Amino acid sequence: MNPRVIDVVRSADLIIRQLLAVKPGEQVAIICDPHTEMEMAYALAGAVESIEAEYTILMMPTRQTQRKNDLTPIIEKGLAAADCMIGLTGACGAPTYSSTVKALYDAKRLRGMSMVMRTLDNFTSGGALAGYGSLYREGQRLAALWEKAGHIHVTSPAGTDLEAPIAGEKVIVECGFATEPGLEAAFSDGEVSQMPRVDQAEGIIVVDGPVAHLGQLDSPITLEVHKGRVISVKGASRQADELRWIVENIENAANIAEIGIGLNPMSRRNGDFEEEKKGRGNVHIALGDNVFYGGKVRSPVHMDMVVYAPTVRMDESLIVDRGQVISPEEIEHTGV
């Protein structure tokens, strides 16, 4: 027997029993695609059965760039009967960014766990090993401060200098727990994020970490942002060429959709954007669809881009200093 089975079962049990708090008799939908590492799906299914709930594993096709956020109609209709949804698609983020899923969350008819584009390694090591109770509490405290802010400014040693108004936009805590209808989390997890005001972000983003669908970059990519949209993509790598094509050809891919701060101290720098965007002190800035964040900009893509060693200010408060997260207590007491 592969000794990793122990780790897989441990993570599945944590997700089902604690982070989602699945109850006997509940219906759990597990959404996969041909790129899913099915050991995760089967372990989660076993954990669901062990508490006398019921699972259904749903298999959708691989989605290409133009349809990354689309579930199949059969899955969309089936989710109306689910209490919990676990997204395990390996090639797309549809279970997370589908407008149908968002509507079910808003109606408080579903709770969800996003594990899209994650591997068995994400499931069993690194950020998966964090203490999720303390992580969730820190996320809530940061969100309480974030909600009071009207403006965000992100800089980095590589050259990022992005500003945006944020007052009134919803702040989202993704720190593992989704125990009530309407809530969503991820695994591994550990971030607080928000959509900047649509059409109002300005400045430069220099991406030096991994990017969704593109992987670890051969060299940094520079994006110029005006009125909330990317107006140029510069870089010498093949990933820069791919990102430029996406921004220029995919509907609303140029939209600045999200700014997130990672909090997970166990997440590694391993070239995997899903792992690294949760890493403590990293920032990720996303392009494309912002419906999950409370917006109305629809796009076939939602692409997280990781920025290393950022400094983040909200109004006059220093939130992250060159990749070091300032504790919410210190921010409150000193007003740094």
C-alpha cells in the first residue's frame, strides 16, 4: 500500500468533517474532469459515506480557454439538489466561477469547497497542513479592517505599482471553513480578497510568480492598467505571448477582477499558482470574471497572477510590508 494513502484520508476527513461540517443525510456533489487526480475524489466520497451522507461524482469535459468557467447544463441542474459542492476539476475553475454556483451561494442553497486545478500534492502537503482554526480567525480580523478601507495600493520590488478604490466592495475570507449555506472556501486555503471598483484600477503590475493556466514564468511579465483594464502586456517569454493573446482575444480577460493577500504560513513557493497564491505575504491579482466577488463582469476566464514581496497599503494602514503580513492587532493598535 502507498503510505500516502494515510495523508489522503486525513485531508479528506478534515474537509468533510470539519471544514464543510457535512451532516448525516446531506447530498454532496463532487465535480471532476479528465484531469482530476481521482484519489482525491474517492477519498472525499469515502469520508462522506462514513458520516452517513451521500455523494455523487460528476464528470465534466475538459474546458479550453474560451469556456474555462462553464459547467455542463446537467451539472448546473444537479447542483440544485446538493447541500455541498466540492470542485475538483483539474483543467478549469468552473465549479468556483460558474454564475450558476454563485447564484446558489447568494440564495443560501449551497456551500462549497474549491479545489480546482489542484493536485494530490496540494491535497496532502504544504498549505494543506496549516492550522485552519487560527488561519480562519486571522482572516476574519483582516477582513474587518479591510472592510473599513476606501483605497488600496500595491507595490513590489519588481515594479508593481497598482492603485484602486475599494470602498463598499465585498471582502471575501477564504480560510478553509464553509460550514453554512452560502459560504465557500478552498483547500488548501488561506487568503482574504476583494474586487476593486470596476474600471478604476490604475498603474503597473509586474508578475514574477506563477499564473493560472500558464504556470511558473520564465521571466517577469509587465501589465499596464488603465481604467480597470490591462492595456498592454510586455515580456519576452512564451507565457507573456500567451497572456497577451488571452487579454486581447478573450472577452473581458483584460478586467482587473480581484486583489488577494495570502495568509497561509505552510504554503510553499513551488511554482504552483494555487499553492503560492495562498502563501503568507504573497499577493495575487486576477484578470477576467469578477462575478464571484460580487461584480457583473463576465468572462470565460479568471486568471490569478502571483506577485512576490509586495507592500500593501489600505488608506494609511500598512497591511503587508515587503512580503511580511502585519498582524491585524498591530495595525489596529499602531495604525501603521
